[in-house]
Amino acid sequence: MSKGYFGEFGGQFVAELLIPPLKELEDALENIVPSEAFQKEFSDYLKNYVGRESPLTHCPTLSTDLGFNLYLKREDLNHTGSHKINNVLGQALLAKHMGKKALLTETGAGMNGVATATAARALDMDCIVFMGAVDVERQSHNVRRMKLLGATVVPVEAGSKTLKDAINEALRFWIKKQATHHYCFGTAAGPHPFPTLVREFQSVVGKEARKQIIERTGALPHSVIACVGGGSNAIGIFSGFVDDCSVNLIGVEAAGTGEEGCTNSAPLCLGTAGILHGQKTMLLQDADGQIMPSHSIAGGLDYPGVGPEHAHLHHCGRAEYVKVNDMQTLHAFKALTRAEGIMPALESSHAVAYVLENKDKFPKGCNVIVNLSGRGDKDMDIVEQYTELFD
């Protein structure tokens, strides 16, 4: 891998004004993150603040129905309710070591915003969160959480008013405030070194899951499955198994409503290569290179691009990427909640849905891990619009 690239994807396609903070961050990644002092402090926060390690939960009822063993990596049980806190605490702690006074970030589903606001409180830093106006409305529960934690939430009215536009505004703000603010990029995307930095902090998920499944079953799993928007939860768990060629890695994108030609969030399945947010990756774009609108019932997957490492894993064939539509996602949300008493985020429900919809693709008696990236209470306002599913 060339520096900042995963195969042909990645890079640092940014305005000159962003080069200095990115170079400063790259130096910190190379010199501060590997240090014994930083790793010890970070590990302590993960254990005693986040609550790691997170469990690997067997689903007995669904496993009986499926004919194979379904395990969930329970990132929903982390403090703040998702995998986002792993990356955010790492970046916030790094920012503190770099002498920054405040954190800024973007958020779609709101979980990255909540995690960043939480980390800011834990480390006595200010926090500002950019969030698309559409997401502010559909994830109002998380907006209230962020404000209670003392963060300033800035609704973004430009463009599609979703995650893409929130990232644009956050990058613009960082140009002006780079001396005092660190941008806690919320997913494994963006200009180098963010994809590598985020994977570094999310790799704890894959390390734990690999150790846990071997302890539980005596073997590696048949498949590891995760939803993919920007891709941080998926790259986190994939990193623990990517060198194990016997393990199938399956990333699940959002197909929107599912009809042919519908607005979706599946750039790996349906997109082409291009440049967005400082990286070369797979994008939803028209013939002129204009970014197309995206859609998912899950705010955290509503993004027209994807992290460059996922684009590389797709391109080289190491991981398979598939898509699941909104209605399949809602049925999976209900199925897991009713069968096991575990309510998944709508993002994670995409990964659960793929397993339920494609059970015949898995050998009888095999072991499958789904990364449950977050909990679903944030999505109740959305789910309640489909009450007929829960009668």
C-alpha cells in the first residue's frame, strides 16, 4: 500500500489550507499513537469508560430458525450505544496530546455526534457538531443528547441536508479553526490519514471478535458481516479477519426502497470511482461526475461514498459487498427484537437482514458473526411510522 492509499483508492485531495493540519495529524498518528503512554491511557478509557470488551452474544432462537449459529458482536452495549465511541475517544485523546482545545465533527444518525460530545466532556474540551437538517429532524433524540452534553449542534441546510453536506461544512470550519480544533472524522473515510486513523481505533472490535469466536467455538467463523455507510464499524471488525482467507467478509450497503433506479446508498454495488471529501473512492455520481442524492432509512448509512479501504477490498475481491432495502431492514429490526430481546440500530439491521434474507447461502451448522454496530432506541420515531409491521 502506498502511503495514504489502499490499492488505487485513498489519497489526500484537499485544498492547500488543509494540508498543515493533516500533516500534523499524520505525524501524531506515527509518533503519538504507537507510544506506550498513549496506548496505556487509551486502553484504560476503553475498559473503564467505554466498558470494553463488548460481548459476543449467541442468538439461540434465530440460530435454530436459520440452521446455523448467529453471533452478534455487541457494540450496542458500549457507553453511548454504538461503536463510534471507540474512534472518538481515541481521536479526542490524541487531540489532547496535540494541544488542541476543542473537537468538531459531523454526524448522520447522531451517534458519532453523541460520542464526540461525550468524549469532549470526559476530556474537558469544547465540541461543535455539524448535522444535516434532515438528520436533525429524524434523529431528534440524539440531537437532544448532544445538546445536554454541552455540544453546539449546527444544522446544515445546504444540498441534500444529510451526512455528505455535514462533512462539507465541517471541513470548511476546520480550515478556519485548525489551530485550536481537532476534526474527529466519524468514519473510515476522508483524506489521509483519517481512514487509517479510524481503522486503528476501531480495530479493537475485530481483535476482540476474533479472540472471542475462537474461545467459544474453537475455530474461525464462516463469515463476518457488517453494515457499510462510510464503513468504520465494518472496517473495524473486518481488520481482525482480513488476513484469514477462509473467513468471508460481507459488507451490507443500503439499497433505499429497493426499486430499480431508486435513490440509494450503495456506491460499492452501484457506483463508480471518483473524488469526494478528499479521497478517491467509489461514489454515486452521474456521467458528469456530479454527486447524486443518497437515501437510506438509516441516517448513518445515508452517504453517497464509502471509505477507500472498502473500495480496495471490493476491487481486489477480498470482501463481498451486497445491498438490502428499507423494508427488509425493518423486518430484521423486528425479527431480532422479538426473537432475542435485542433492539438493533437500523444501520445494523441491514446486516441482520442480509443473514435472514440469504440463510440458504450459509452452510448448516456454521458460525456467522454480525457486527451489531449500535442500539435501536434512537430509531423508534422512524420505526413507529411502520406500525403495521409490529401488529
